[in-house]
Amino acid sequence: MNATVEELLARLEQLEARVDEHSLFPGASADVLFLLVASLNVFFMQCGFGMLEAGSVTSRSTQAILLKNLLDACLSAFIWWVMGHGIAFDGTNDFIGTAGSDMSSFFLSGYGSGPDSGYHRVFWWFQWTFAAAAGTIVSGAVAERAQLLAYLAYTFILTAVIYPIIVHWCWSEAGWLSTKNGHVDSGGNFTSDAVLDGVIDFAGSGVVHLTGGTAGFFGALIIGPRHGRFEVVYDGSKPPRRGRPLQLPGHAPVLQALGTFILWLGWYGFNAGSQLRIATPGASEVIGRIVVNTTLSAAGSGLVSLAIATLGQWRRGTVNYEVPAICNGILAGLVSITAGCACMLPWAAFLTGFIGAFVYYGASKLMLKLKIDDPLDAFAVHGACGFWGVLAVGVFGHPEFVGFGWDGENGDVAGDEYAGFLYGGSTLFGAQLVALIIEIAWVASLSTAMFFALKMSGILRVSEEVEMAGMDVSKHGGSAYNH
């Protein structure tokens, strides 16, 4: 009987192999193509960030911010090749990736010419686009006053140390917060070895956006506000006290809107691409759910954010429908759904974006109360909404959708308890909260030390003369606009 079953299974495998061989896109090739297209979308987000940031700063700093976006792509690619990807995914250490395995990612030295080498290289590229996005978030928070050398320094630290270690914790097979960290028992059941069975951060509300937003918060805090962002109050205090915020709007709403649309488009690669494979059973269902949830959260948050901003104008006696408000609202919804895009029902995704709009608005106002100048609202959009996005999984995570871990391979992790507390679960919410606390502590401590060291060394901020004249004229050969 056993022999017969074994023969049938062997025959089935042979038939599957023949079908795969003669199909238009064999499983491995389909996975490579899927991840390739997703990576193209995510990389195109660098263009979106560039347009959004250029439109959100004053015209005298346009070239400066665009150069930093271009350098972010170049420098992060080099770092990710040398060490970033290896720290993120290699080894069996639960804290940090280490060299020594046959499939070493350091310098891609272990990527030979085997049948899976193409997929592994595209996976490296996909993950690099995420690392580049995390670095770009920080540049918006310190825009118009950070020196180029300081930008290169914090991009290196973020991409080489801060970000890849968080990736290792949450997304590698060995990470102590990863749903992939576990073993299969004698009965064939997967048992998690992660803290509270691991955090579900499917595409990176916490790993990418909270990391970039938190680093941006401390960068903006330590570098100080732009000249003219807050009223200077001379009341005898030294230095003079910062008063009410003053308007220092971006110079090109057209670029802001264009950048937002590009980012929204790229986000489908960001979220759906995090499924990683399309040829595995059930993958198409998950991808379909992801694109629907991503759309609804962005739309809901955009509408609510515009309504909040318009209501605020109305209360002051005017009604202006502001383009930046809906742009940041859309981005807030996208960040909010990134962690839970694969494990929520559509109504929950819309509600996640709806709440995300209020989270963004509250965080933006808090930054002004604290007299912290964040030209792109990077902390409000990415930091605060990234926090909410991870936590929202612990609230709205559907019991039928959360058991897959983050890539669909591991099966059920912790039964009914591993679901959002809206469905009676408890473990998942605790796992999400613990991961958030740990990530914030890690990024905040290292970012504070990094930016403080740059400030003490005198290379963090440009001089007042350079800032007032404009970085384009002072450092980049003239204005970006010849008219």
C-alpha cells in the first residue's frame, strides 16, 4: 500500500514537472517575471519621491533635493551589494545576518549559476529598492538645510546597519520577530520560534516606513528648523524662542501631485510584490486582495485628509482645497495599509486608511507644536502612519488570512489566537506592539547618536548664508529654473 502511494506521488511530481516544462511561463520563470515587474514599480517610486520632494521645498533648493534622491539610489545600491542584503537575510543568528553560508549575499559571492540564481538576484534587486526607499524618506525630513556630506553619512549608516538589521529581525528565516523563524515537528506542523509567534508586517509599514520616519524625526529635531519656518520671539531668552509656525509652502503643487500618482502606482509593486512568488498555490488570491486593499486605504485616507484640511480652512473663515493635503493623505493611507494589505477584508482596509488620515493629521500638528520642521511631513506620513499600519494588523487581521506568515510558505502559525483582536485573537496584537516598541527603540537610539555626532562634527547643517541664498545657487551652479 505504501509503495503504491509513493509511486503515485512520484508519478504526480513527474506530471507536474512536464506541465511546468511545456507551459508558457514555467513556475520559476513566472516568479522571476513577477518579481521583476514589481521591482520596476518600486524602483520607479524613486522618481515619485523626487518629484514630491522637489515640489514640496522652495524653488531655491530643487536641484539639491533631486541630487540627494539620485545619490540615494547610487549609494544604497553599492551598500546593499557589499553588506546590506547579507546582514538582512544571511545566516542563522536571530539578531543579525552573518557570512559563512554557501548562499552568501555579501557581495553576492554565493550567487552562482544554479537554476534559482536568477530569482535570487532579482530578489536582491527587489529588496534593494526597499532599502533605497527607507533612505529617501529621511532626506525629506531634513530638506533644505542638510549638508551633502551629512546626507551621505546618514544614508550609509541607515542602509548598512539600522535598516538591514530590522529586516533581519522581521523578514529573514532566523529573525527573532519573524513569522518564518520556526521548525516543523514530527507531525508536519510548523511551530514558531519567534517572539509571540512573530510580527506580520507584510510589505513594511514598520520595517521600511516607521524606520525611515523615525530616523527623519530625530534628524529634523537635531538639525533644527529652516530659517523662516517659525516666528522668532525676542523675550529675553537666549537663543530667541520659536513662536508660531509660519507658512513656507512648497513651490510646485504640480510636482507634488505628479509624485503622489507615481508613488501610488509604485505602491502596487511594493505591496503585491511582497508576495514574492506568483506560481505558488493561492498566490493569485493574495495578490488580488492586496491590490484591492491598497486602493481602498489610499482612497479613503485621501478623501478624509482633504475633508479635514478643508474643514480647518472653513473654521478660519476661508475655504481652500489644498493639493498637498490630499497628496499626503493618499500617502498616509498607503503607508497605513502596507503591513496588513494581505490579511484584511476590504472594509477593514478602507477603515485603516480612514483612521490613518487622522493619525497623519494629528502627527503633523504635533510636529508643529514641538517646533520641529519637517518639510515633507515625513514623520507624520511614514513614521506615525507606519506605526498605525503595523498595529492595525493586530486589530483587523482576519483569521483566514494571517496564518500564512509573510510569504505564504509556513501555514498556520498559532491558530485562532493569531488574529486581530476584533476576531477574538490576542497573540497577534501583542506581537505587533512588541515589534513596534523594539523597532522604535533601535532606530531612535542609533539615529540620535548618528545625527548628534554629525552636528558636533560641524557637517550636519549648511551655513545660514548658504541656506538663505538657496542651496541651488550656493552649491549646485544656479537655479533649477531658467526663466
